[in-house]
Amino acid sequence: MKERIARSAGCDQFDAELAAYLEGESRPQVVAHARQCGYCAATLSDLEQIRMSARELPWEEPSPAVWANLRAALEAEDAFRVPGDRWAWLGHLGLLRHPAPVGALASLAILGTLFTLSPARLEPVRTSEAGLVAGLGENAPAVMSVDEAAWARTIHELEDTYRAREPFLEPELKVTYRQSLDSLNGSIRECLTSLQAEPTNTLARDYLLDAYSQKAELLTSAIEFSGR
Amino acid sequence: MSPQKSPTTKAASEAQLIARAQQGEESAFAALFETHKRRVYSLCLRMTGNTAEAEDLTQEAFLQLFRKISTFRGESAFSTWLHRLAVNVVLMHLRKKGLQQVSLDEVDTSQEEPVKRDYGDDDRRLLGSIDRITLLRAISNLPAGYRTVFVLHDIEGYEHNEIAEIMNCSVGNSKSQLHKARMKLREGLRGDRSRMGFSAPVAAGDPRKEEQ
């Protein structure tokens, strides 16, 4: 069934008053017209939906490299007249209640270097493995790049280790880690779903790599804590 | 789990952190960064649409903040001060990149004709909520000027008079650019949805439709 649209004078008035209505001004004609006109109703509904979705966008997490670079720049400028514990800033992470061990950071640095400098040397994983990592099971899309697949496999291995050591974590810490992992798994799932629908979505790919990086960081630190 | 801090306690502890940072205490810098990094980074990311640029700009904003922190006297909220500083850092960056659209005062469009829609298209609406990635991508595809106004108003919650001051344009121009940004965003999102087959038809009974 094909539909033909006929524009009316009411639509012109709707267009003229729509911006003001969305700014909160009283424009009864806008609502009245939208009740009668499917085309304008769709426009109004979409714009309200966009506004609401924009307001609900969650804050994003920058990579740990931002603080590392910032700290180095401040140190170079001699900004720290009262130097703190070198790793004390990690204690402020909501996730961690205690300073993270140097070992976890070293592991991350190695991971980061490995993936940044020589991703091609890493073999890709099967997408089913990636799906397990992301909680997608066998429905994982075959959309992962070599980098993403390498991250997925590393995380899979870290998860195996974490699962074995989880019972040794303090209960409160275990809950915190579990919540953070669930949240990151949700992000990974969201990215993979987007990539499945549109493999060229570069933003989804960026977010996926960010989420993998954060998850690797989280798991590494959890494993370190469980061994303390 | 630790109990949630009350706003008063939070403000008091932030004031202490600022005072300690003014003395050059490293852990105070770190704590301030930790508290505000997500909001600043999100702003930078949404205004640039690029994670690497956003991280560089976040770093630059905090660097400028920490350089100036000794001048902070608490007349305004620290977060407001930081946020405005971050906006300026991003705008400066975009202007350096030569994105002329960032300047809204070049062409005052506030008195222009209302935005016309293309009636050749179908009248289906976006279905349900818009997922984060799709929305962020559509925002990043907006021209820089539209994107800036949209991010500042619809995401960050700035008022038009504040945007007009930041962008050095009229309030009417800010409103006009925002509306155009939303319409363009809708166009982009509808394009995405159509490609993926996600649109929903409007209810039957639209008096302007005739079957062919």
C-alpha cells in the first residue's frame, strides 16, 4: 500500500510554530494540528523523542591514559608541591576502594602496547568466543576486526582466571566488580548489536574497543585483588 | 556499599579538595579529575564526535583548570567553572580546525522562514527509544555549528542566553540553529532506521492520505 501526502495550510502553521512550541511556549495550534495530521504528529513525536533521548545519554568514561598524560604534564610543570602516593589517585576510583597494585597496571600497559603496536600478530578468535565474552552466546555477529577479536580472546582468558579466583574476593568487592562487569557486558552487547546491523559503524567499533579495554582493566585488577 | 553523600557534604569535601589542590597536593588534583572527568570527556566527545580528540581536549581542559586553580575563589560552582572552560577549549579547537559553521554570528538565521519538511517522504515515525550509539553517530554527523548548539542545549542543559554568550550570537539565532539541528538529526536517524527497516507506520485514519 502506497500513501500519498497532501500538505495543508495547517502544516505550514505547524512548521512556523513548532520550534517555539518545543521551546516551551504555548502554541495550542501545534498540538491541535498534530492530532489531525499523521505527518506532523510523526515529526512532533520524533523531535520529542530525540530531545528525551539526548537528555538521557549517559556520561562516557575516558581511558586511563588521559590522567596518566595529564599527571605527566603537571609534573613537568612542577605543579605538585605536595606529591602524593604515586598510585593514590586510583583510590578515588568508585570501583576500587584501595590503591590498585602496580602489577595490574603493568599488565594493562603490556596489553595496551601489544594491541596498539602489533595487532596483526594476534590471531582472531572465533566469533562464538566473542559472543561468549559479550554474553551474546551463539548469536554473536561475524563482524569483529582482528583487533576486536584479539581483545575478545584476551578478555575470555582473563574471565576464566577471574571466575576461578572470584571466591577469594571480599564479598563487597565481589558485588562491585560484578556490577561493573555486567554494565560493561551490556555496552559490549550494545556495540555488537549495532555492528551486526551495520558493520561499517565506526563509532560502535570505537566504543567496542573502549569497552574491551575497560573490561580487561577491570578483570586484571580484580584478579590482582583476589590474590592479595 | 558506602552511603550516598548529601549535596552539602559533597560541596564541603569538594571545597577541601580545591583548597588542597591550590596548595599543590597531587592527590587532590587526582580526586578532582576523578570526580569530573566523565562529564568533561562526554562533552568533548559529543562536540567532536571523535574519541582521540575528545581525550586530548579533556586533558587540555583539566590542564588549563589546574593551571588556573589558584585563582578560583568559589564565586561560582566549581563544576560550572570547569564546564565552561571545557566548552571554550573545544570551541577553540574546532575553530582552529577551520570549522566555520561553529560561529553562529556569521549569518543570523533567526528571522528566516521556518524549517520546511520534505513531503515527498513517507510519514513514518522513529520507533521507541533511540539507542545511544545511533544517536551519538547522528550527532557526530551534524555540521559543527548545529552540533555545538544541540550538545550544549539538549544534552548539557545550557539555556539559549548562555549559548548566545558562549557562541557570541543572538538568542534567536541559537534557537533557530537548535531547531534546525533537531530536524537534521531526525533526518539522519530516519535514514538509519529506513536502512535497517526499523520505522513504524503512523496510525491509520490520517485524513491527508489516499490510497493509490
